[in-house]
Amino acid sequence: MNLLEHIRHGLLYLDGGTGSWLQARGLGPGELPELWNLSRPQEIVSLQRAYYEAGSHVVCTNTFGANELKFDGAGTPSVEEIIRAAVGCAKKARATARGGQRDRFVALDIGPLGRLLAPLGDIPFERAVGLFARQVRAGAEAGVDLILIETMSDSYETKAAVLAAKENCSLPVFVSNVYDESGKLMTGATPEAMVAMLEGLGADAVGINCSLGPRQMLELLPRFLACASVPVLVKPNAGLPKPADGRAVYSVGAEEFSDVMGKIAAGGARIVGGCCGTTPEYIRATVAKTRDVAPVPVTPKRRCVVSSHTHAVEFGGAPVLIGERINPTGKKRFKEALRRRDIGYILRVGIAQEEKGADVLDVNVGLPGLDEASLLTDCVRQLQGVTGLPLQLDTSNPAAMARAMRVYNGKPMVNSVSGRAESMDAVFPLVKKYGGLVVCLTLDEHGIPPDAEGRFAVAERIVRRAAEYGISPCDLIFDPLAMAVSSDRKAARTALDAIPMIRGRLGVCCSLGVSNISFGLPKRDFITAAFLTMALTRGLNAAIVNPLSAEIRKAYHSYLVLAGLDPDCRRYIRYAQSVQAEAGARPAPAPAGPARPPAGEPAGGLQRAIVHGLKEESANLAREALETESPLSLIRGQIVPALDTVGRGFENKTTFLPQLLMSAEAASAAFEQARRRMPAAQRTGPAVVLATVKGDIHDIGKNIVRAIMENYGYQVIDLGRDVPPEAVADAAVRNDVRLVGLSALMTTTVPAMAETVALLHEKKPDCRVMVGGAVLTQEYADQIGADCYGKTAMDAVRYAERIFGPAGHKEGGAGVKSSAFGSGSNRPPTGS
């Protein structure tokens, strides 16, 4: 029985942890576990054989970190050498195992690169795809049975890995991400968003591993099962780690673990195993307690959904508003911005629509004479840096569509295909490869049918053709085409009649470019808003509109209340209050005579730009404000308050890592303007040493802390990653710092952190040590003698403020917290 057939008929058991087992057999602090495939293969074979004999169907190769960033072949073995040896170990274990399951498989294990992808980090997207592709090719050539991409905390890196797998082999691909207690990735994605993207990319199973114990994963499981149409994978840790005798000991034993795994399997998970801290004993107990569990059928959910890097938007409930303003049609200023490649203007247009309630943003940058593919790709990347809204990629250029879909972080809307054969043949292959919700225009080679029946007939043909490409009707959304009522008095009725006909007969959703109806008429918003209400009452699921229009917002929110789609009228009340607030904020009429410019930027201007991550605008507004305001006043009154706003959002999980880092960069740009006007003595804040401990090359967390602390004005001495304890202590003494921050991601490197903390207390007793990382807890930090445990980057800032005082409230010297004074960008450093 092959792998996918096995999952269709029953549970699939994975293996458990590797690092803690190897530590018990002599893996040293900072030693790369993958090297044991070559230096101590008998130990790897022994562990993997034990997992097969315990009941694992699938054993993962010892290749979690076997990428070119660690193994470049120059001074280390190559990626191919490591992976060939690892697969050889797993195959030997499979061949020599006694007992266990009849069906046994070998999975190529692929973990994260340990560095953020651009624009948040220093690795370009295609570079990441290439790094993962090399691993996939090596594994496929060595004869693995599937690809397991696991422990990913960034949706964009996850996409790069999945694309590499799908483009370089034909093996099944399982994908598992790391979620926190709130059910989000480090970069903010929810389970619903990840499932939408991964199913669109063609993943064969999706799920969750690491970070959480079995009870926490049991609580998250229903969210996956509610939206996933593929098998769900669950691999918990054995609880939380504690230090004991120089190694990590986990809090949940095999019996307790397997008890909860029984509930997870009975609840609907089809693929189960263990992660950090689990051993063959845990797998054996799990197999025994789930042997008689009747698997819950995996059913198609038929969700009509798009996603961004933070969340999913589902069609079929409350109507979805798609902002139409990022489009050059009829907009002179927008065309000028496109010709000058003024991306900042486009970002501001997008943010303005988000603030007025848009759920999705249409992005159309097509203009004769411009490189649309390059411009659309750039806009997509930068828009996703400042807004979490899903995007509708609007172009008739297949090359531009392909490039934009490839770099898009999530599952986009694709605008559009028509009933023309060449249109479907150009777009449907892209949707099959990258995933997307396709806007289908009800026109064909013969033009736009004059009646609703004709438009339905086109829609029906599109559904049939999409099925030939393997695209489900739930990934199609139909536009029955609203034409200008000024030239055809039946135009509105025809479009309105087509909506329930298409929805009812085909079981699909409908979207409509509502604003077209009023073309050529004065006071267009009056007609457009009335038509929007009429269309919504006929079952319209999504409307492409101008969300900045007061009439549109009034009609939309009123409809939600009257249609029973606004529980307790909460959205309407918030909307009404916002209208009242806007009315109260309008300035009184200006007196006669020439207008006087305000003294500096009006309150909220610079802060708003920083909060939204608008780097260029932040620099410009700071420069203008400094004409009438002192640098210290600007820092205290606008820059630091803006950072505090973003920081509170991050702590409260309403703002996520991409927005946090983009806001930090915008603040850096503003700080740079202030720095240029400050005396030299005021430019440097207190020094702080940061390092990722010996043996750990994962420096994402450390780089995030660096970026945020620099923007609060601390002089960060970044020692990089894989830093020996002696080097950290020497740097602390040499620079006479009062604070050191240490990071570790891997359980195998936690002993090195404990050693570093002890050495710092010995060599620099007056220095405080804060620690953080995915494998750490408050209890662990206390046991190794750390002064502070930081769960997030903002925890590091708050602790530093306790030591050095609050940011930006003192004149000069260490009290002035400015952004990377003298260092420029706050980007995570290349190679550190």
C-alpha cells in the first residue's frame, strides 16, 4: 500500500524527537546533529530502528538543518553528502527493524533556514527556494518516499519550501508549522490562512508541530479540521523543557502524552507523532492507545477563501468588500505615481482603504509603456509589508500574473479569466500551481451575453473547463458584469438576475464590479450605493467598490444590520461612532486670505506613517517637522510614541512580526533625520550585547530583538550566531555593558546557554542577562540563572527600560533612545 492510500484507510504514525536522544548519547553543545550521519551512523540507525519497532510508519531522516547555509562543502560536507548518508541510515533502520508496522516509509526532513526572508530579512525568496530545492533533489535521488517540511514559523519561508518540493520531485509533501498559544505563527498567520495557502500549493497533508505540548495542540486541532480538506498532522512536544544535569528534560511523560494523543486521533487527526522530548517509548504508547481508534473521514470543505500572511477571508458569509482604488483607470495622479514608480503613493492608497473597512485590495498597475510584471511584483511585495489584507491580483498579462502569484505570501484572488479558451488556458495552470481564487468574467469569444441566461451559460462552461485543470468550483468566483446603466437601462436588472441564477445552479460565489453601473452619471456614488444594496439582497458575495465613499460605507453597514449579518449591531455602531468622530474632527472653515502651513506635521501624521511602516513618508514627515521642532522633541513626541503603539499591538497580538519590523524600519528612517541635527554627544544610547549561543545558527529571534532595540536607541553590539561563551563574556567585559541578551532555538544548544550565563556572572557580575528562544521558559531561565526571560522582542525592550530608564524622556546622553545612531538600517545583518 502506498503512502497516500494508507492515510485514506487509517492513521499514519510518524516518529518522535532526535536531539534529546542524541544528547544522551554524547552529542556535544553546539555539535551539528546532521554530522552524525557520517561520523556515528550506528547511533542514527539505532534510534530510527527503535522508532520503526515502536510502531512508526514514517521515520524522518536526520536532515532537519541540512541546508547549504550550514553545509557548503567548503570545510564541511556538502548537502548531498549529508542527505545521502542520512537516507542510507534510515533505509538500513527500515531493513533491519523487527516488528512494528508492515508499511514503512522514509521522509526527507526539512526544517527552516534560520534566517528571515526578504523584505523582513536578508534572504531573497528565490534564494530560499533554491536552498530548499537542493535538499529536495538530494533526497529524491537518494530514494526517500515523501518530503516533510516542518517547524516552519514563517508562512513565506513555508511557501518557498513547498514550491521547491513541488518543482523538484513528484513525492507526497507534508507541511507542519509552529503555532503559539494564541494559534498564530511567529509572522502572524492563523491555521485558516496556512491551510488556504498550503492546499492551494498542493500540499498532501498540513498540520502543527513543536512549541506546544499535546494538550495545547488538542485545543487547536478543531480549527484545522474545520477548514482542511487534506489529512491533518499533529506532532507535539513532550511538554515544556527543564534543565537537569546539563540537558533538557521535558515535563510530559509517555503515558500522559499518549493519553492526549488518543484524544487527538479520535478527534480527527490522521497523522500523529512526536517532536522535541519524545522518544520511541512515546510512540509505542501512542500506537497502543490509538490502535482501535476509528479514523475520522477526511472530507472536502469546499471553502471559497483567500488569504494573506496573517489571516483568511472566506466568501459566503458577510459580503466581502474589495477596495478598487489601486487602479490607474481614470486617475491622473495614480498614473503619474506609476510612471515615477512612486510605490509610497500606492501604499498610502492601500492603507487608506484598509482603514475604511476594505477586506481585500485589488491591485492593478497596468499602464502602456511600463514593465507591468516588474511593477506588479514590487507592489505586491511592498503592500504585503504594510497591510495584512489579502490582495486581488488584477492583470490581463499572464507573465505579470505568474510573477506576482509566485511571490505572493498567501492565497490570492486572481482577476481574471473569461470564457475565452485562450484566457482559461493561460490562467488556470497558474492557479493550479500557486493556488488562488479566480474571478471569472461571464463573457466569451462572442462578447458579453445580453441576458442573465447567456451569462450563466458562460459561467457553466468555465466551471467545466476549470475541472479539467483540477480546479474546484469553490476556487472560482463569478462576475456577472455590471454595465453602465446610462447606456443600457436593463444593465442593472440583467446583472442582478444573473447573481442568484449562477449561485443557485452552480453552487459558487459571485463578485461584482459595482462602480461600473454608474459610469457617465453625475453624483455616481448615489447610484452605486443603491445598486450595491440591490445586489447584496440578491445574494452578492463580494463587491469591488470604493471603500473611501461615505455612501458606499453607509449602504454596506446598513445592509449588514438589516440582513441579520451584524450580531448586536456591533459593526454598525462602531461605524456610526467613527462617522461622528470624523465629523467632530473636521476643522473650522479657514479665514479669508492666504493659507498658512501648519507648524510641523499635524498631530498623528508621522506617527501614522511609522505605525503603518511607510519608510519614505516617515523620513519626509520627520524632515518637515524638524524645520520647526527640535530633534529631541520629535523623538519624544512622535517617534517613540509610535513605536510604543506598535509594540503594544505586538504584545497584544493585534500587530504581527512583518508589521513590527516594517514599522521599525520606518522609525529608523525618521530617527536618521533627527540624528543629523543632534550634537554628537547625544547620538549614542546604552550599549547592549546580543548573541545566539554556541552551536545554534538560528538567529531570527536575535535579529528581531536587535531591530527593535536599535529603534529604541540602544547601541547593539551583535556578536552573531554560534558564539562561544568566552566570546560573549569577553565582549561584555571589553565594552563594559550592563545588559547581555542570549538566544537559542534548538534544544541541543540550551546547555551552551547555561554555560554562557554562568560565565557572564563570573566575569561581569554587574551585568544582567536576558534569555529567549522557542525552547526556553521562565522556569528554565530561572534554573540557569538568567536575570530575565523574554518571550517577545518587546519584553527585551521593557527589561532594558527597567535597567536604563524609559526611552526618550531625558535630555541627551543615555536617555536619548534613537534608531541605530551611526549604523543606518535596522535590517537583520547578513550572515550573522
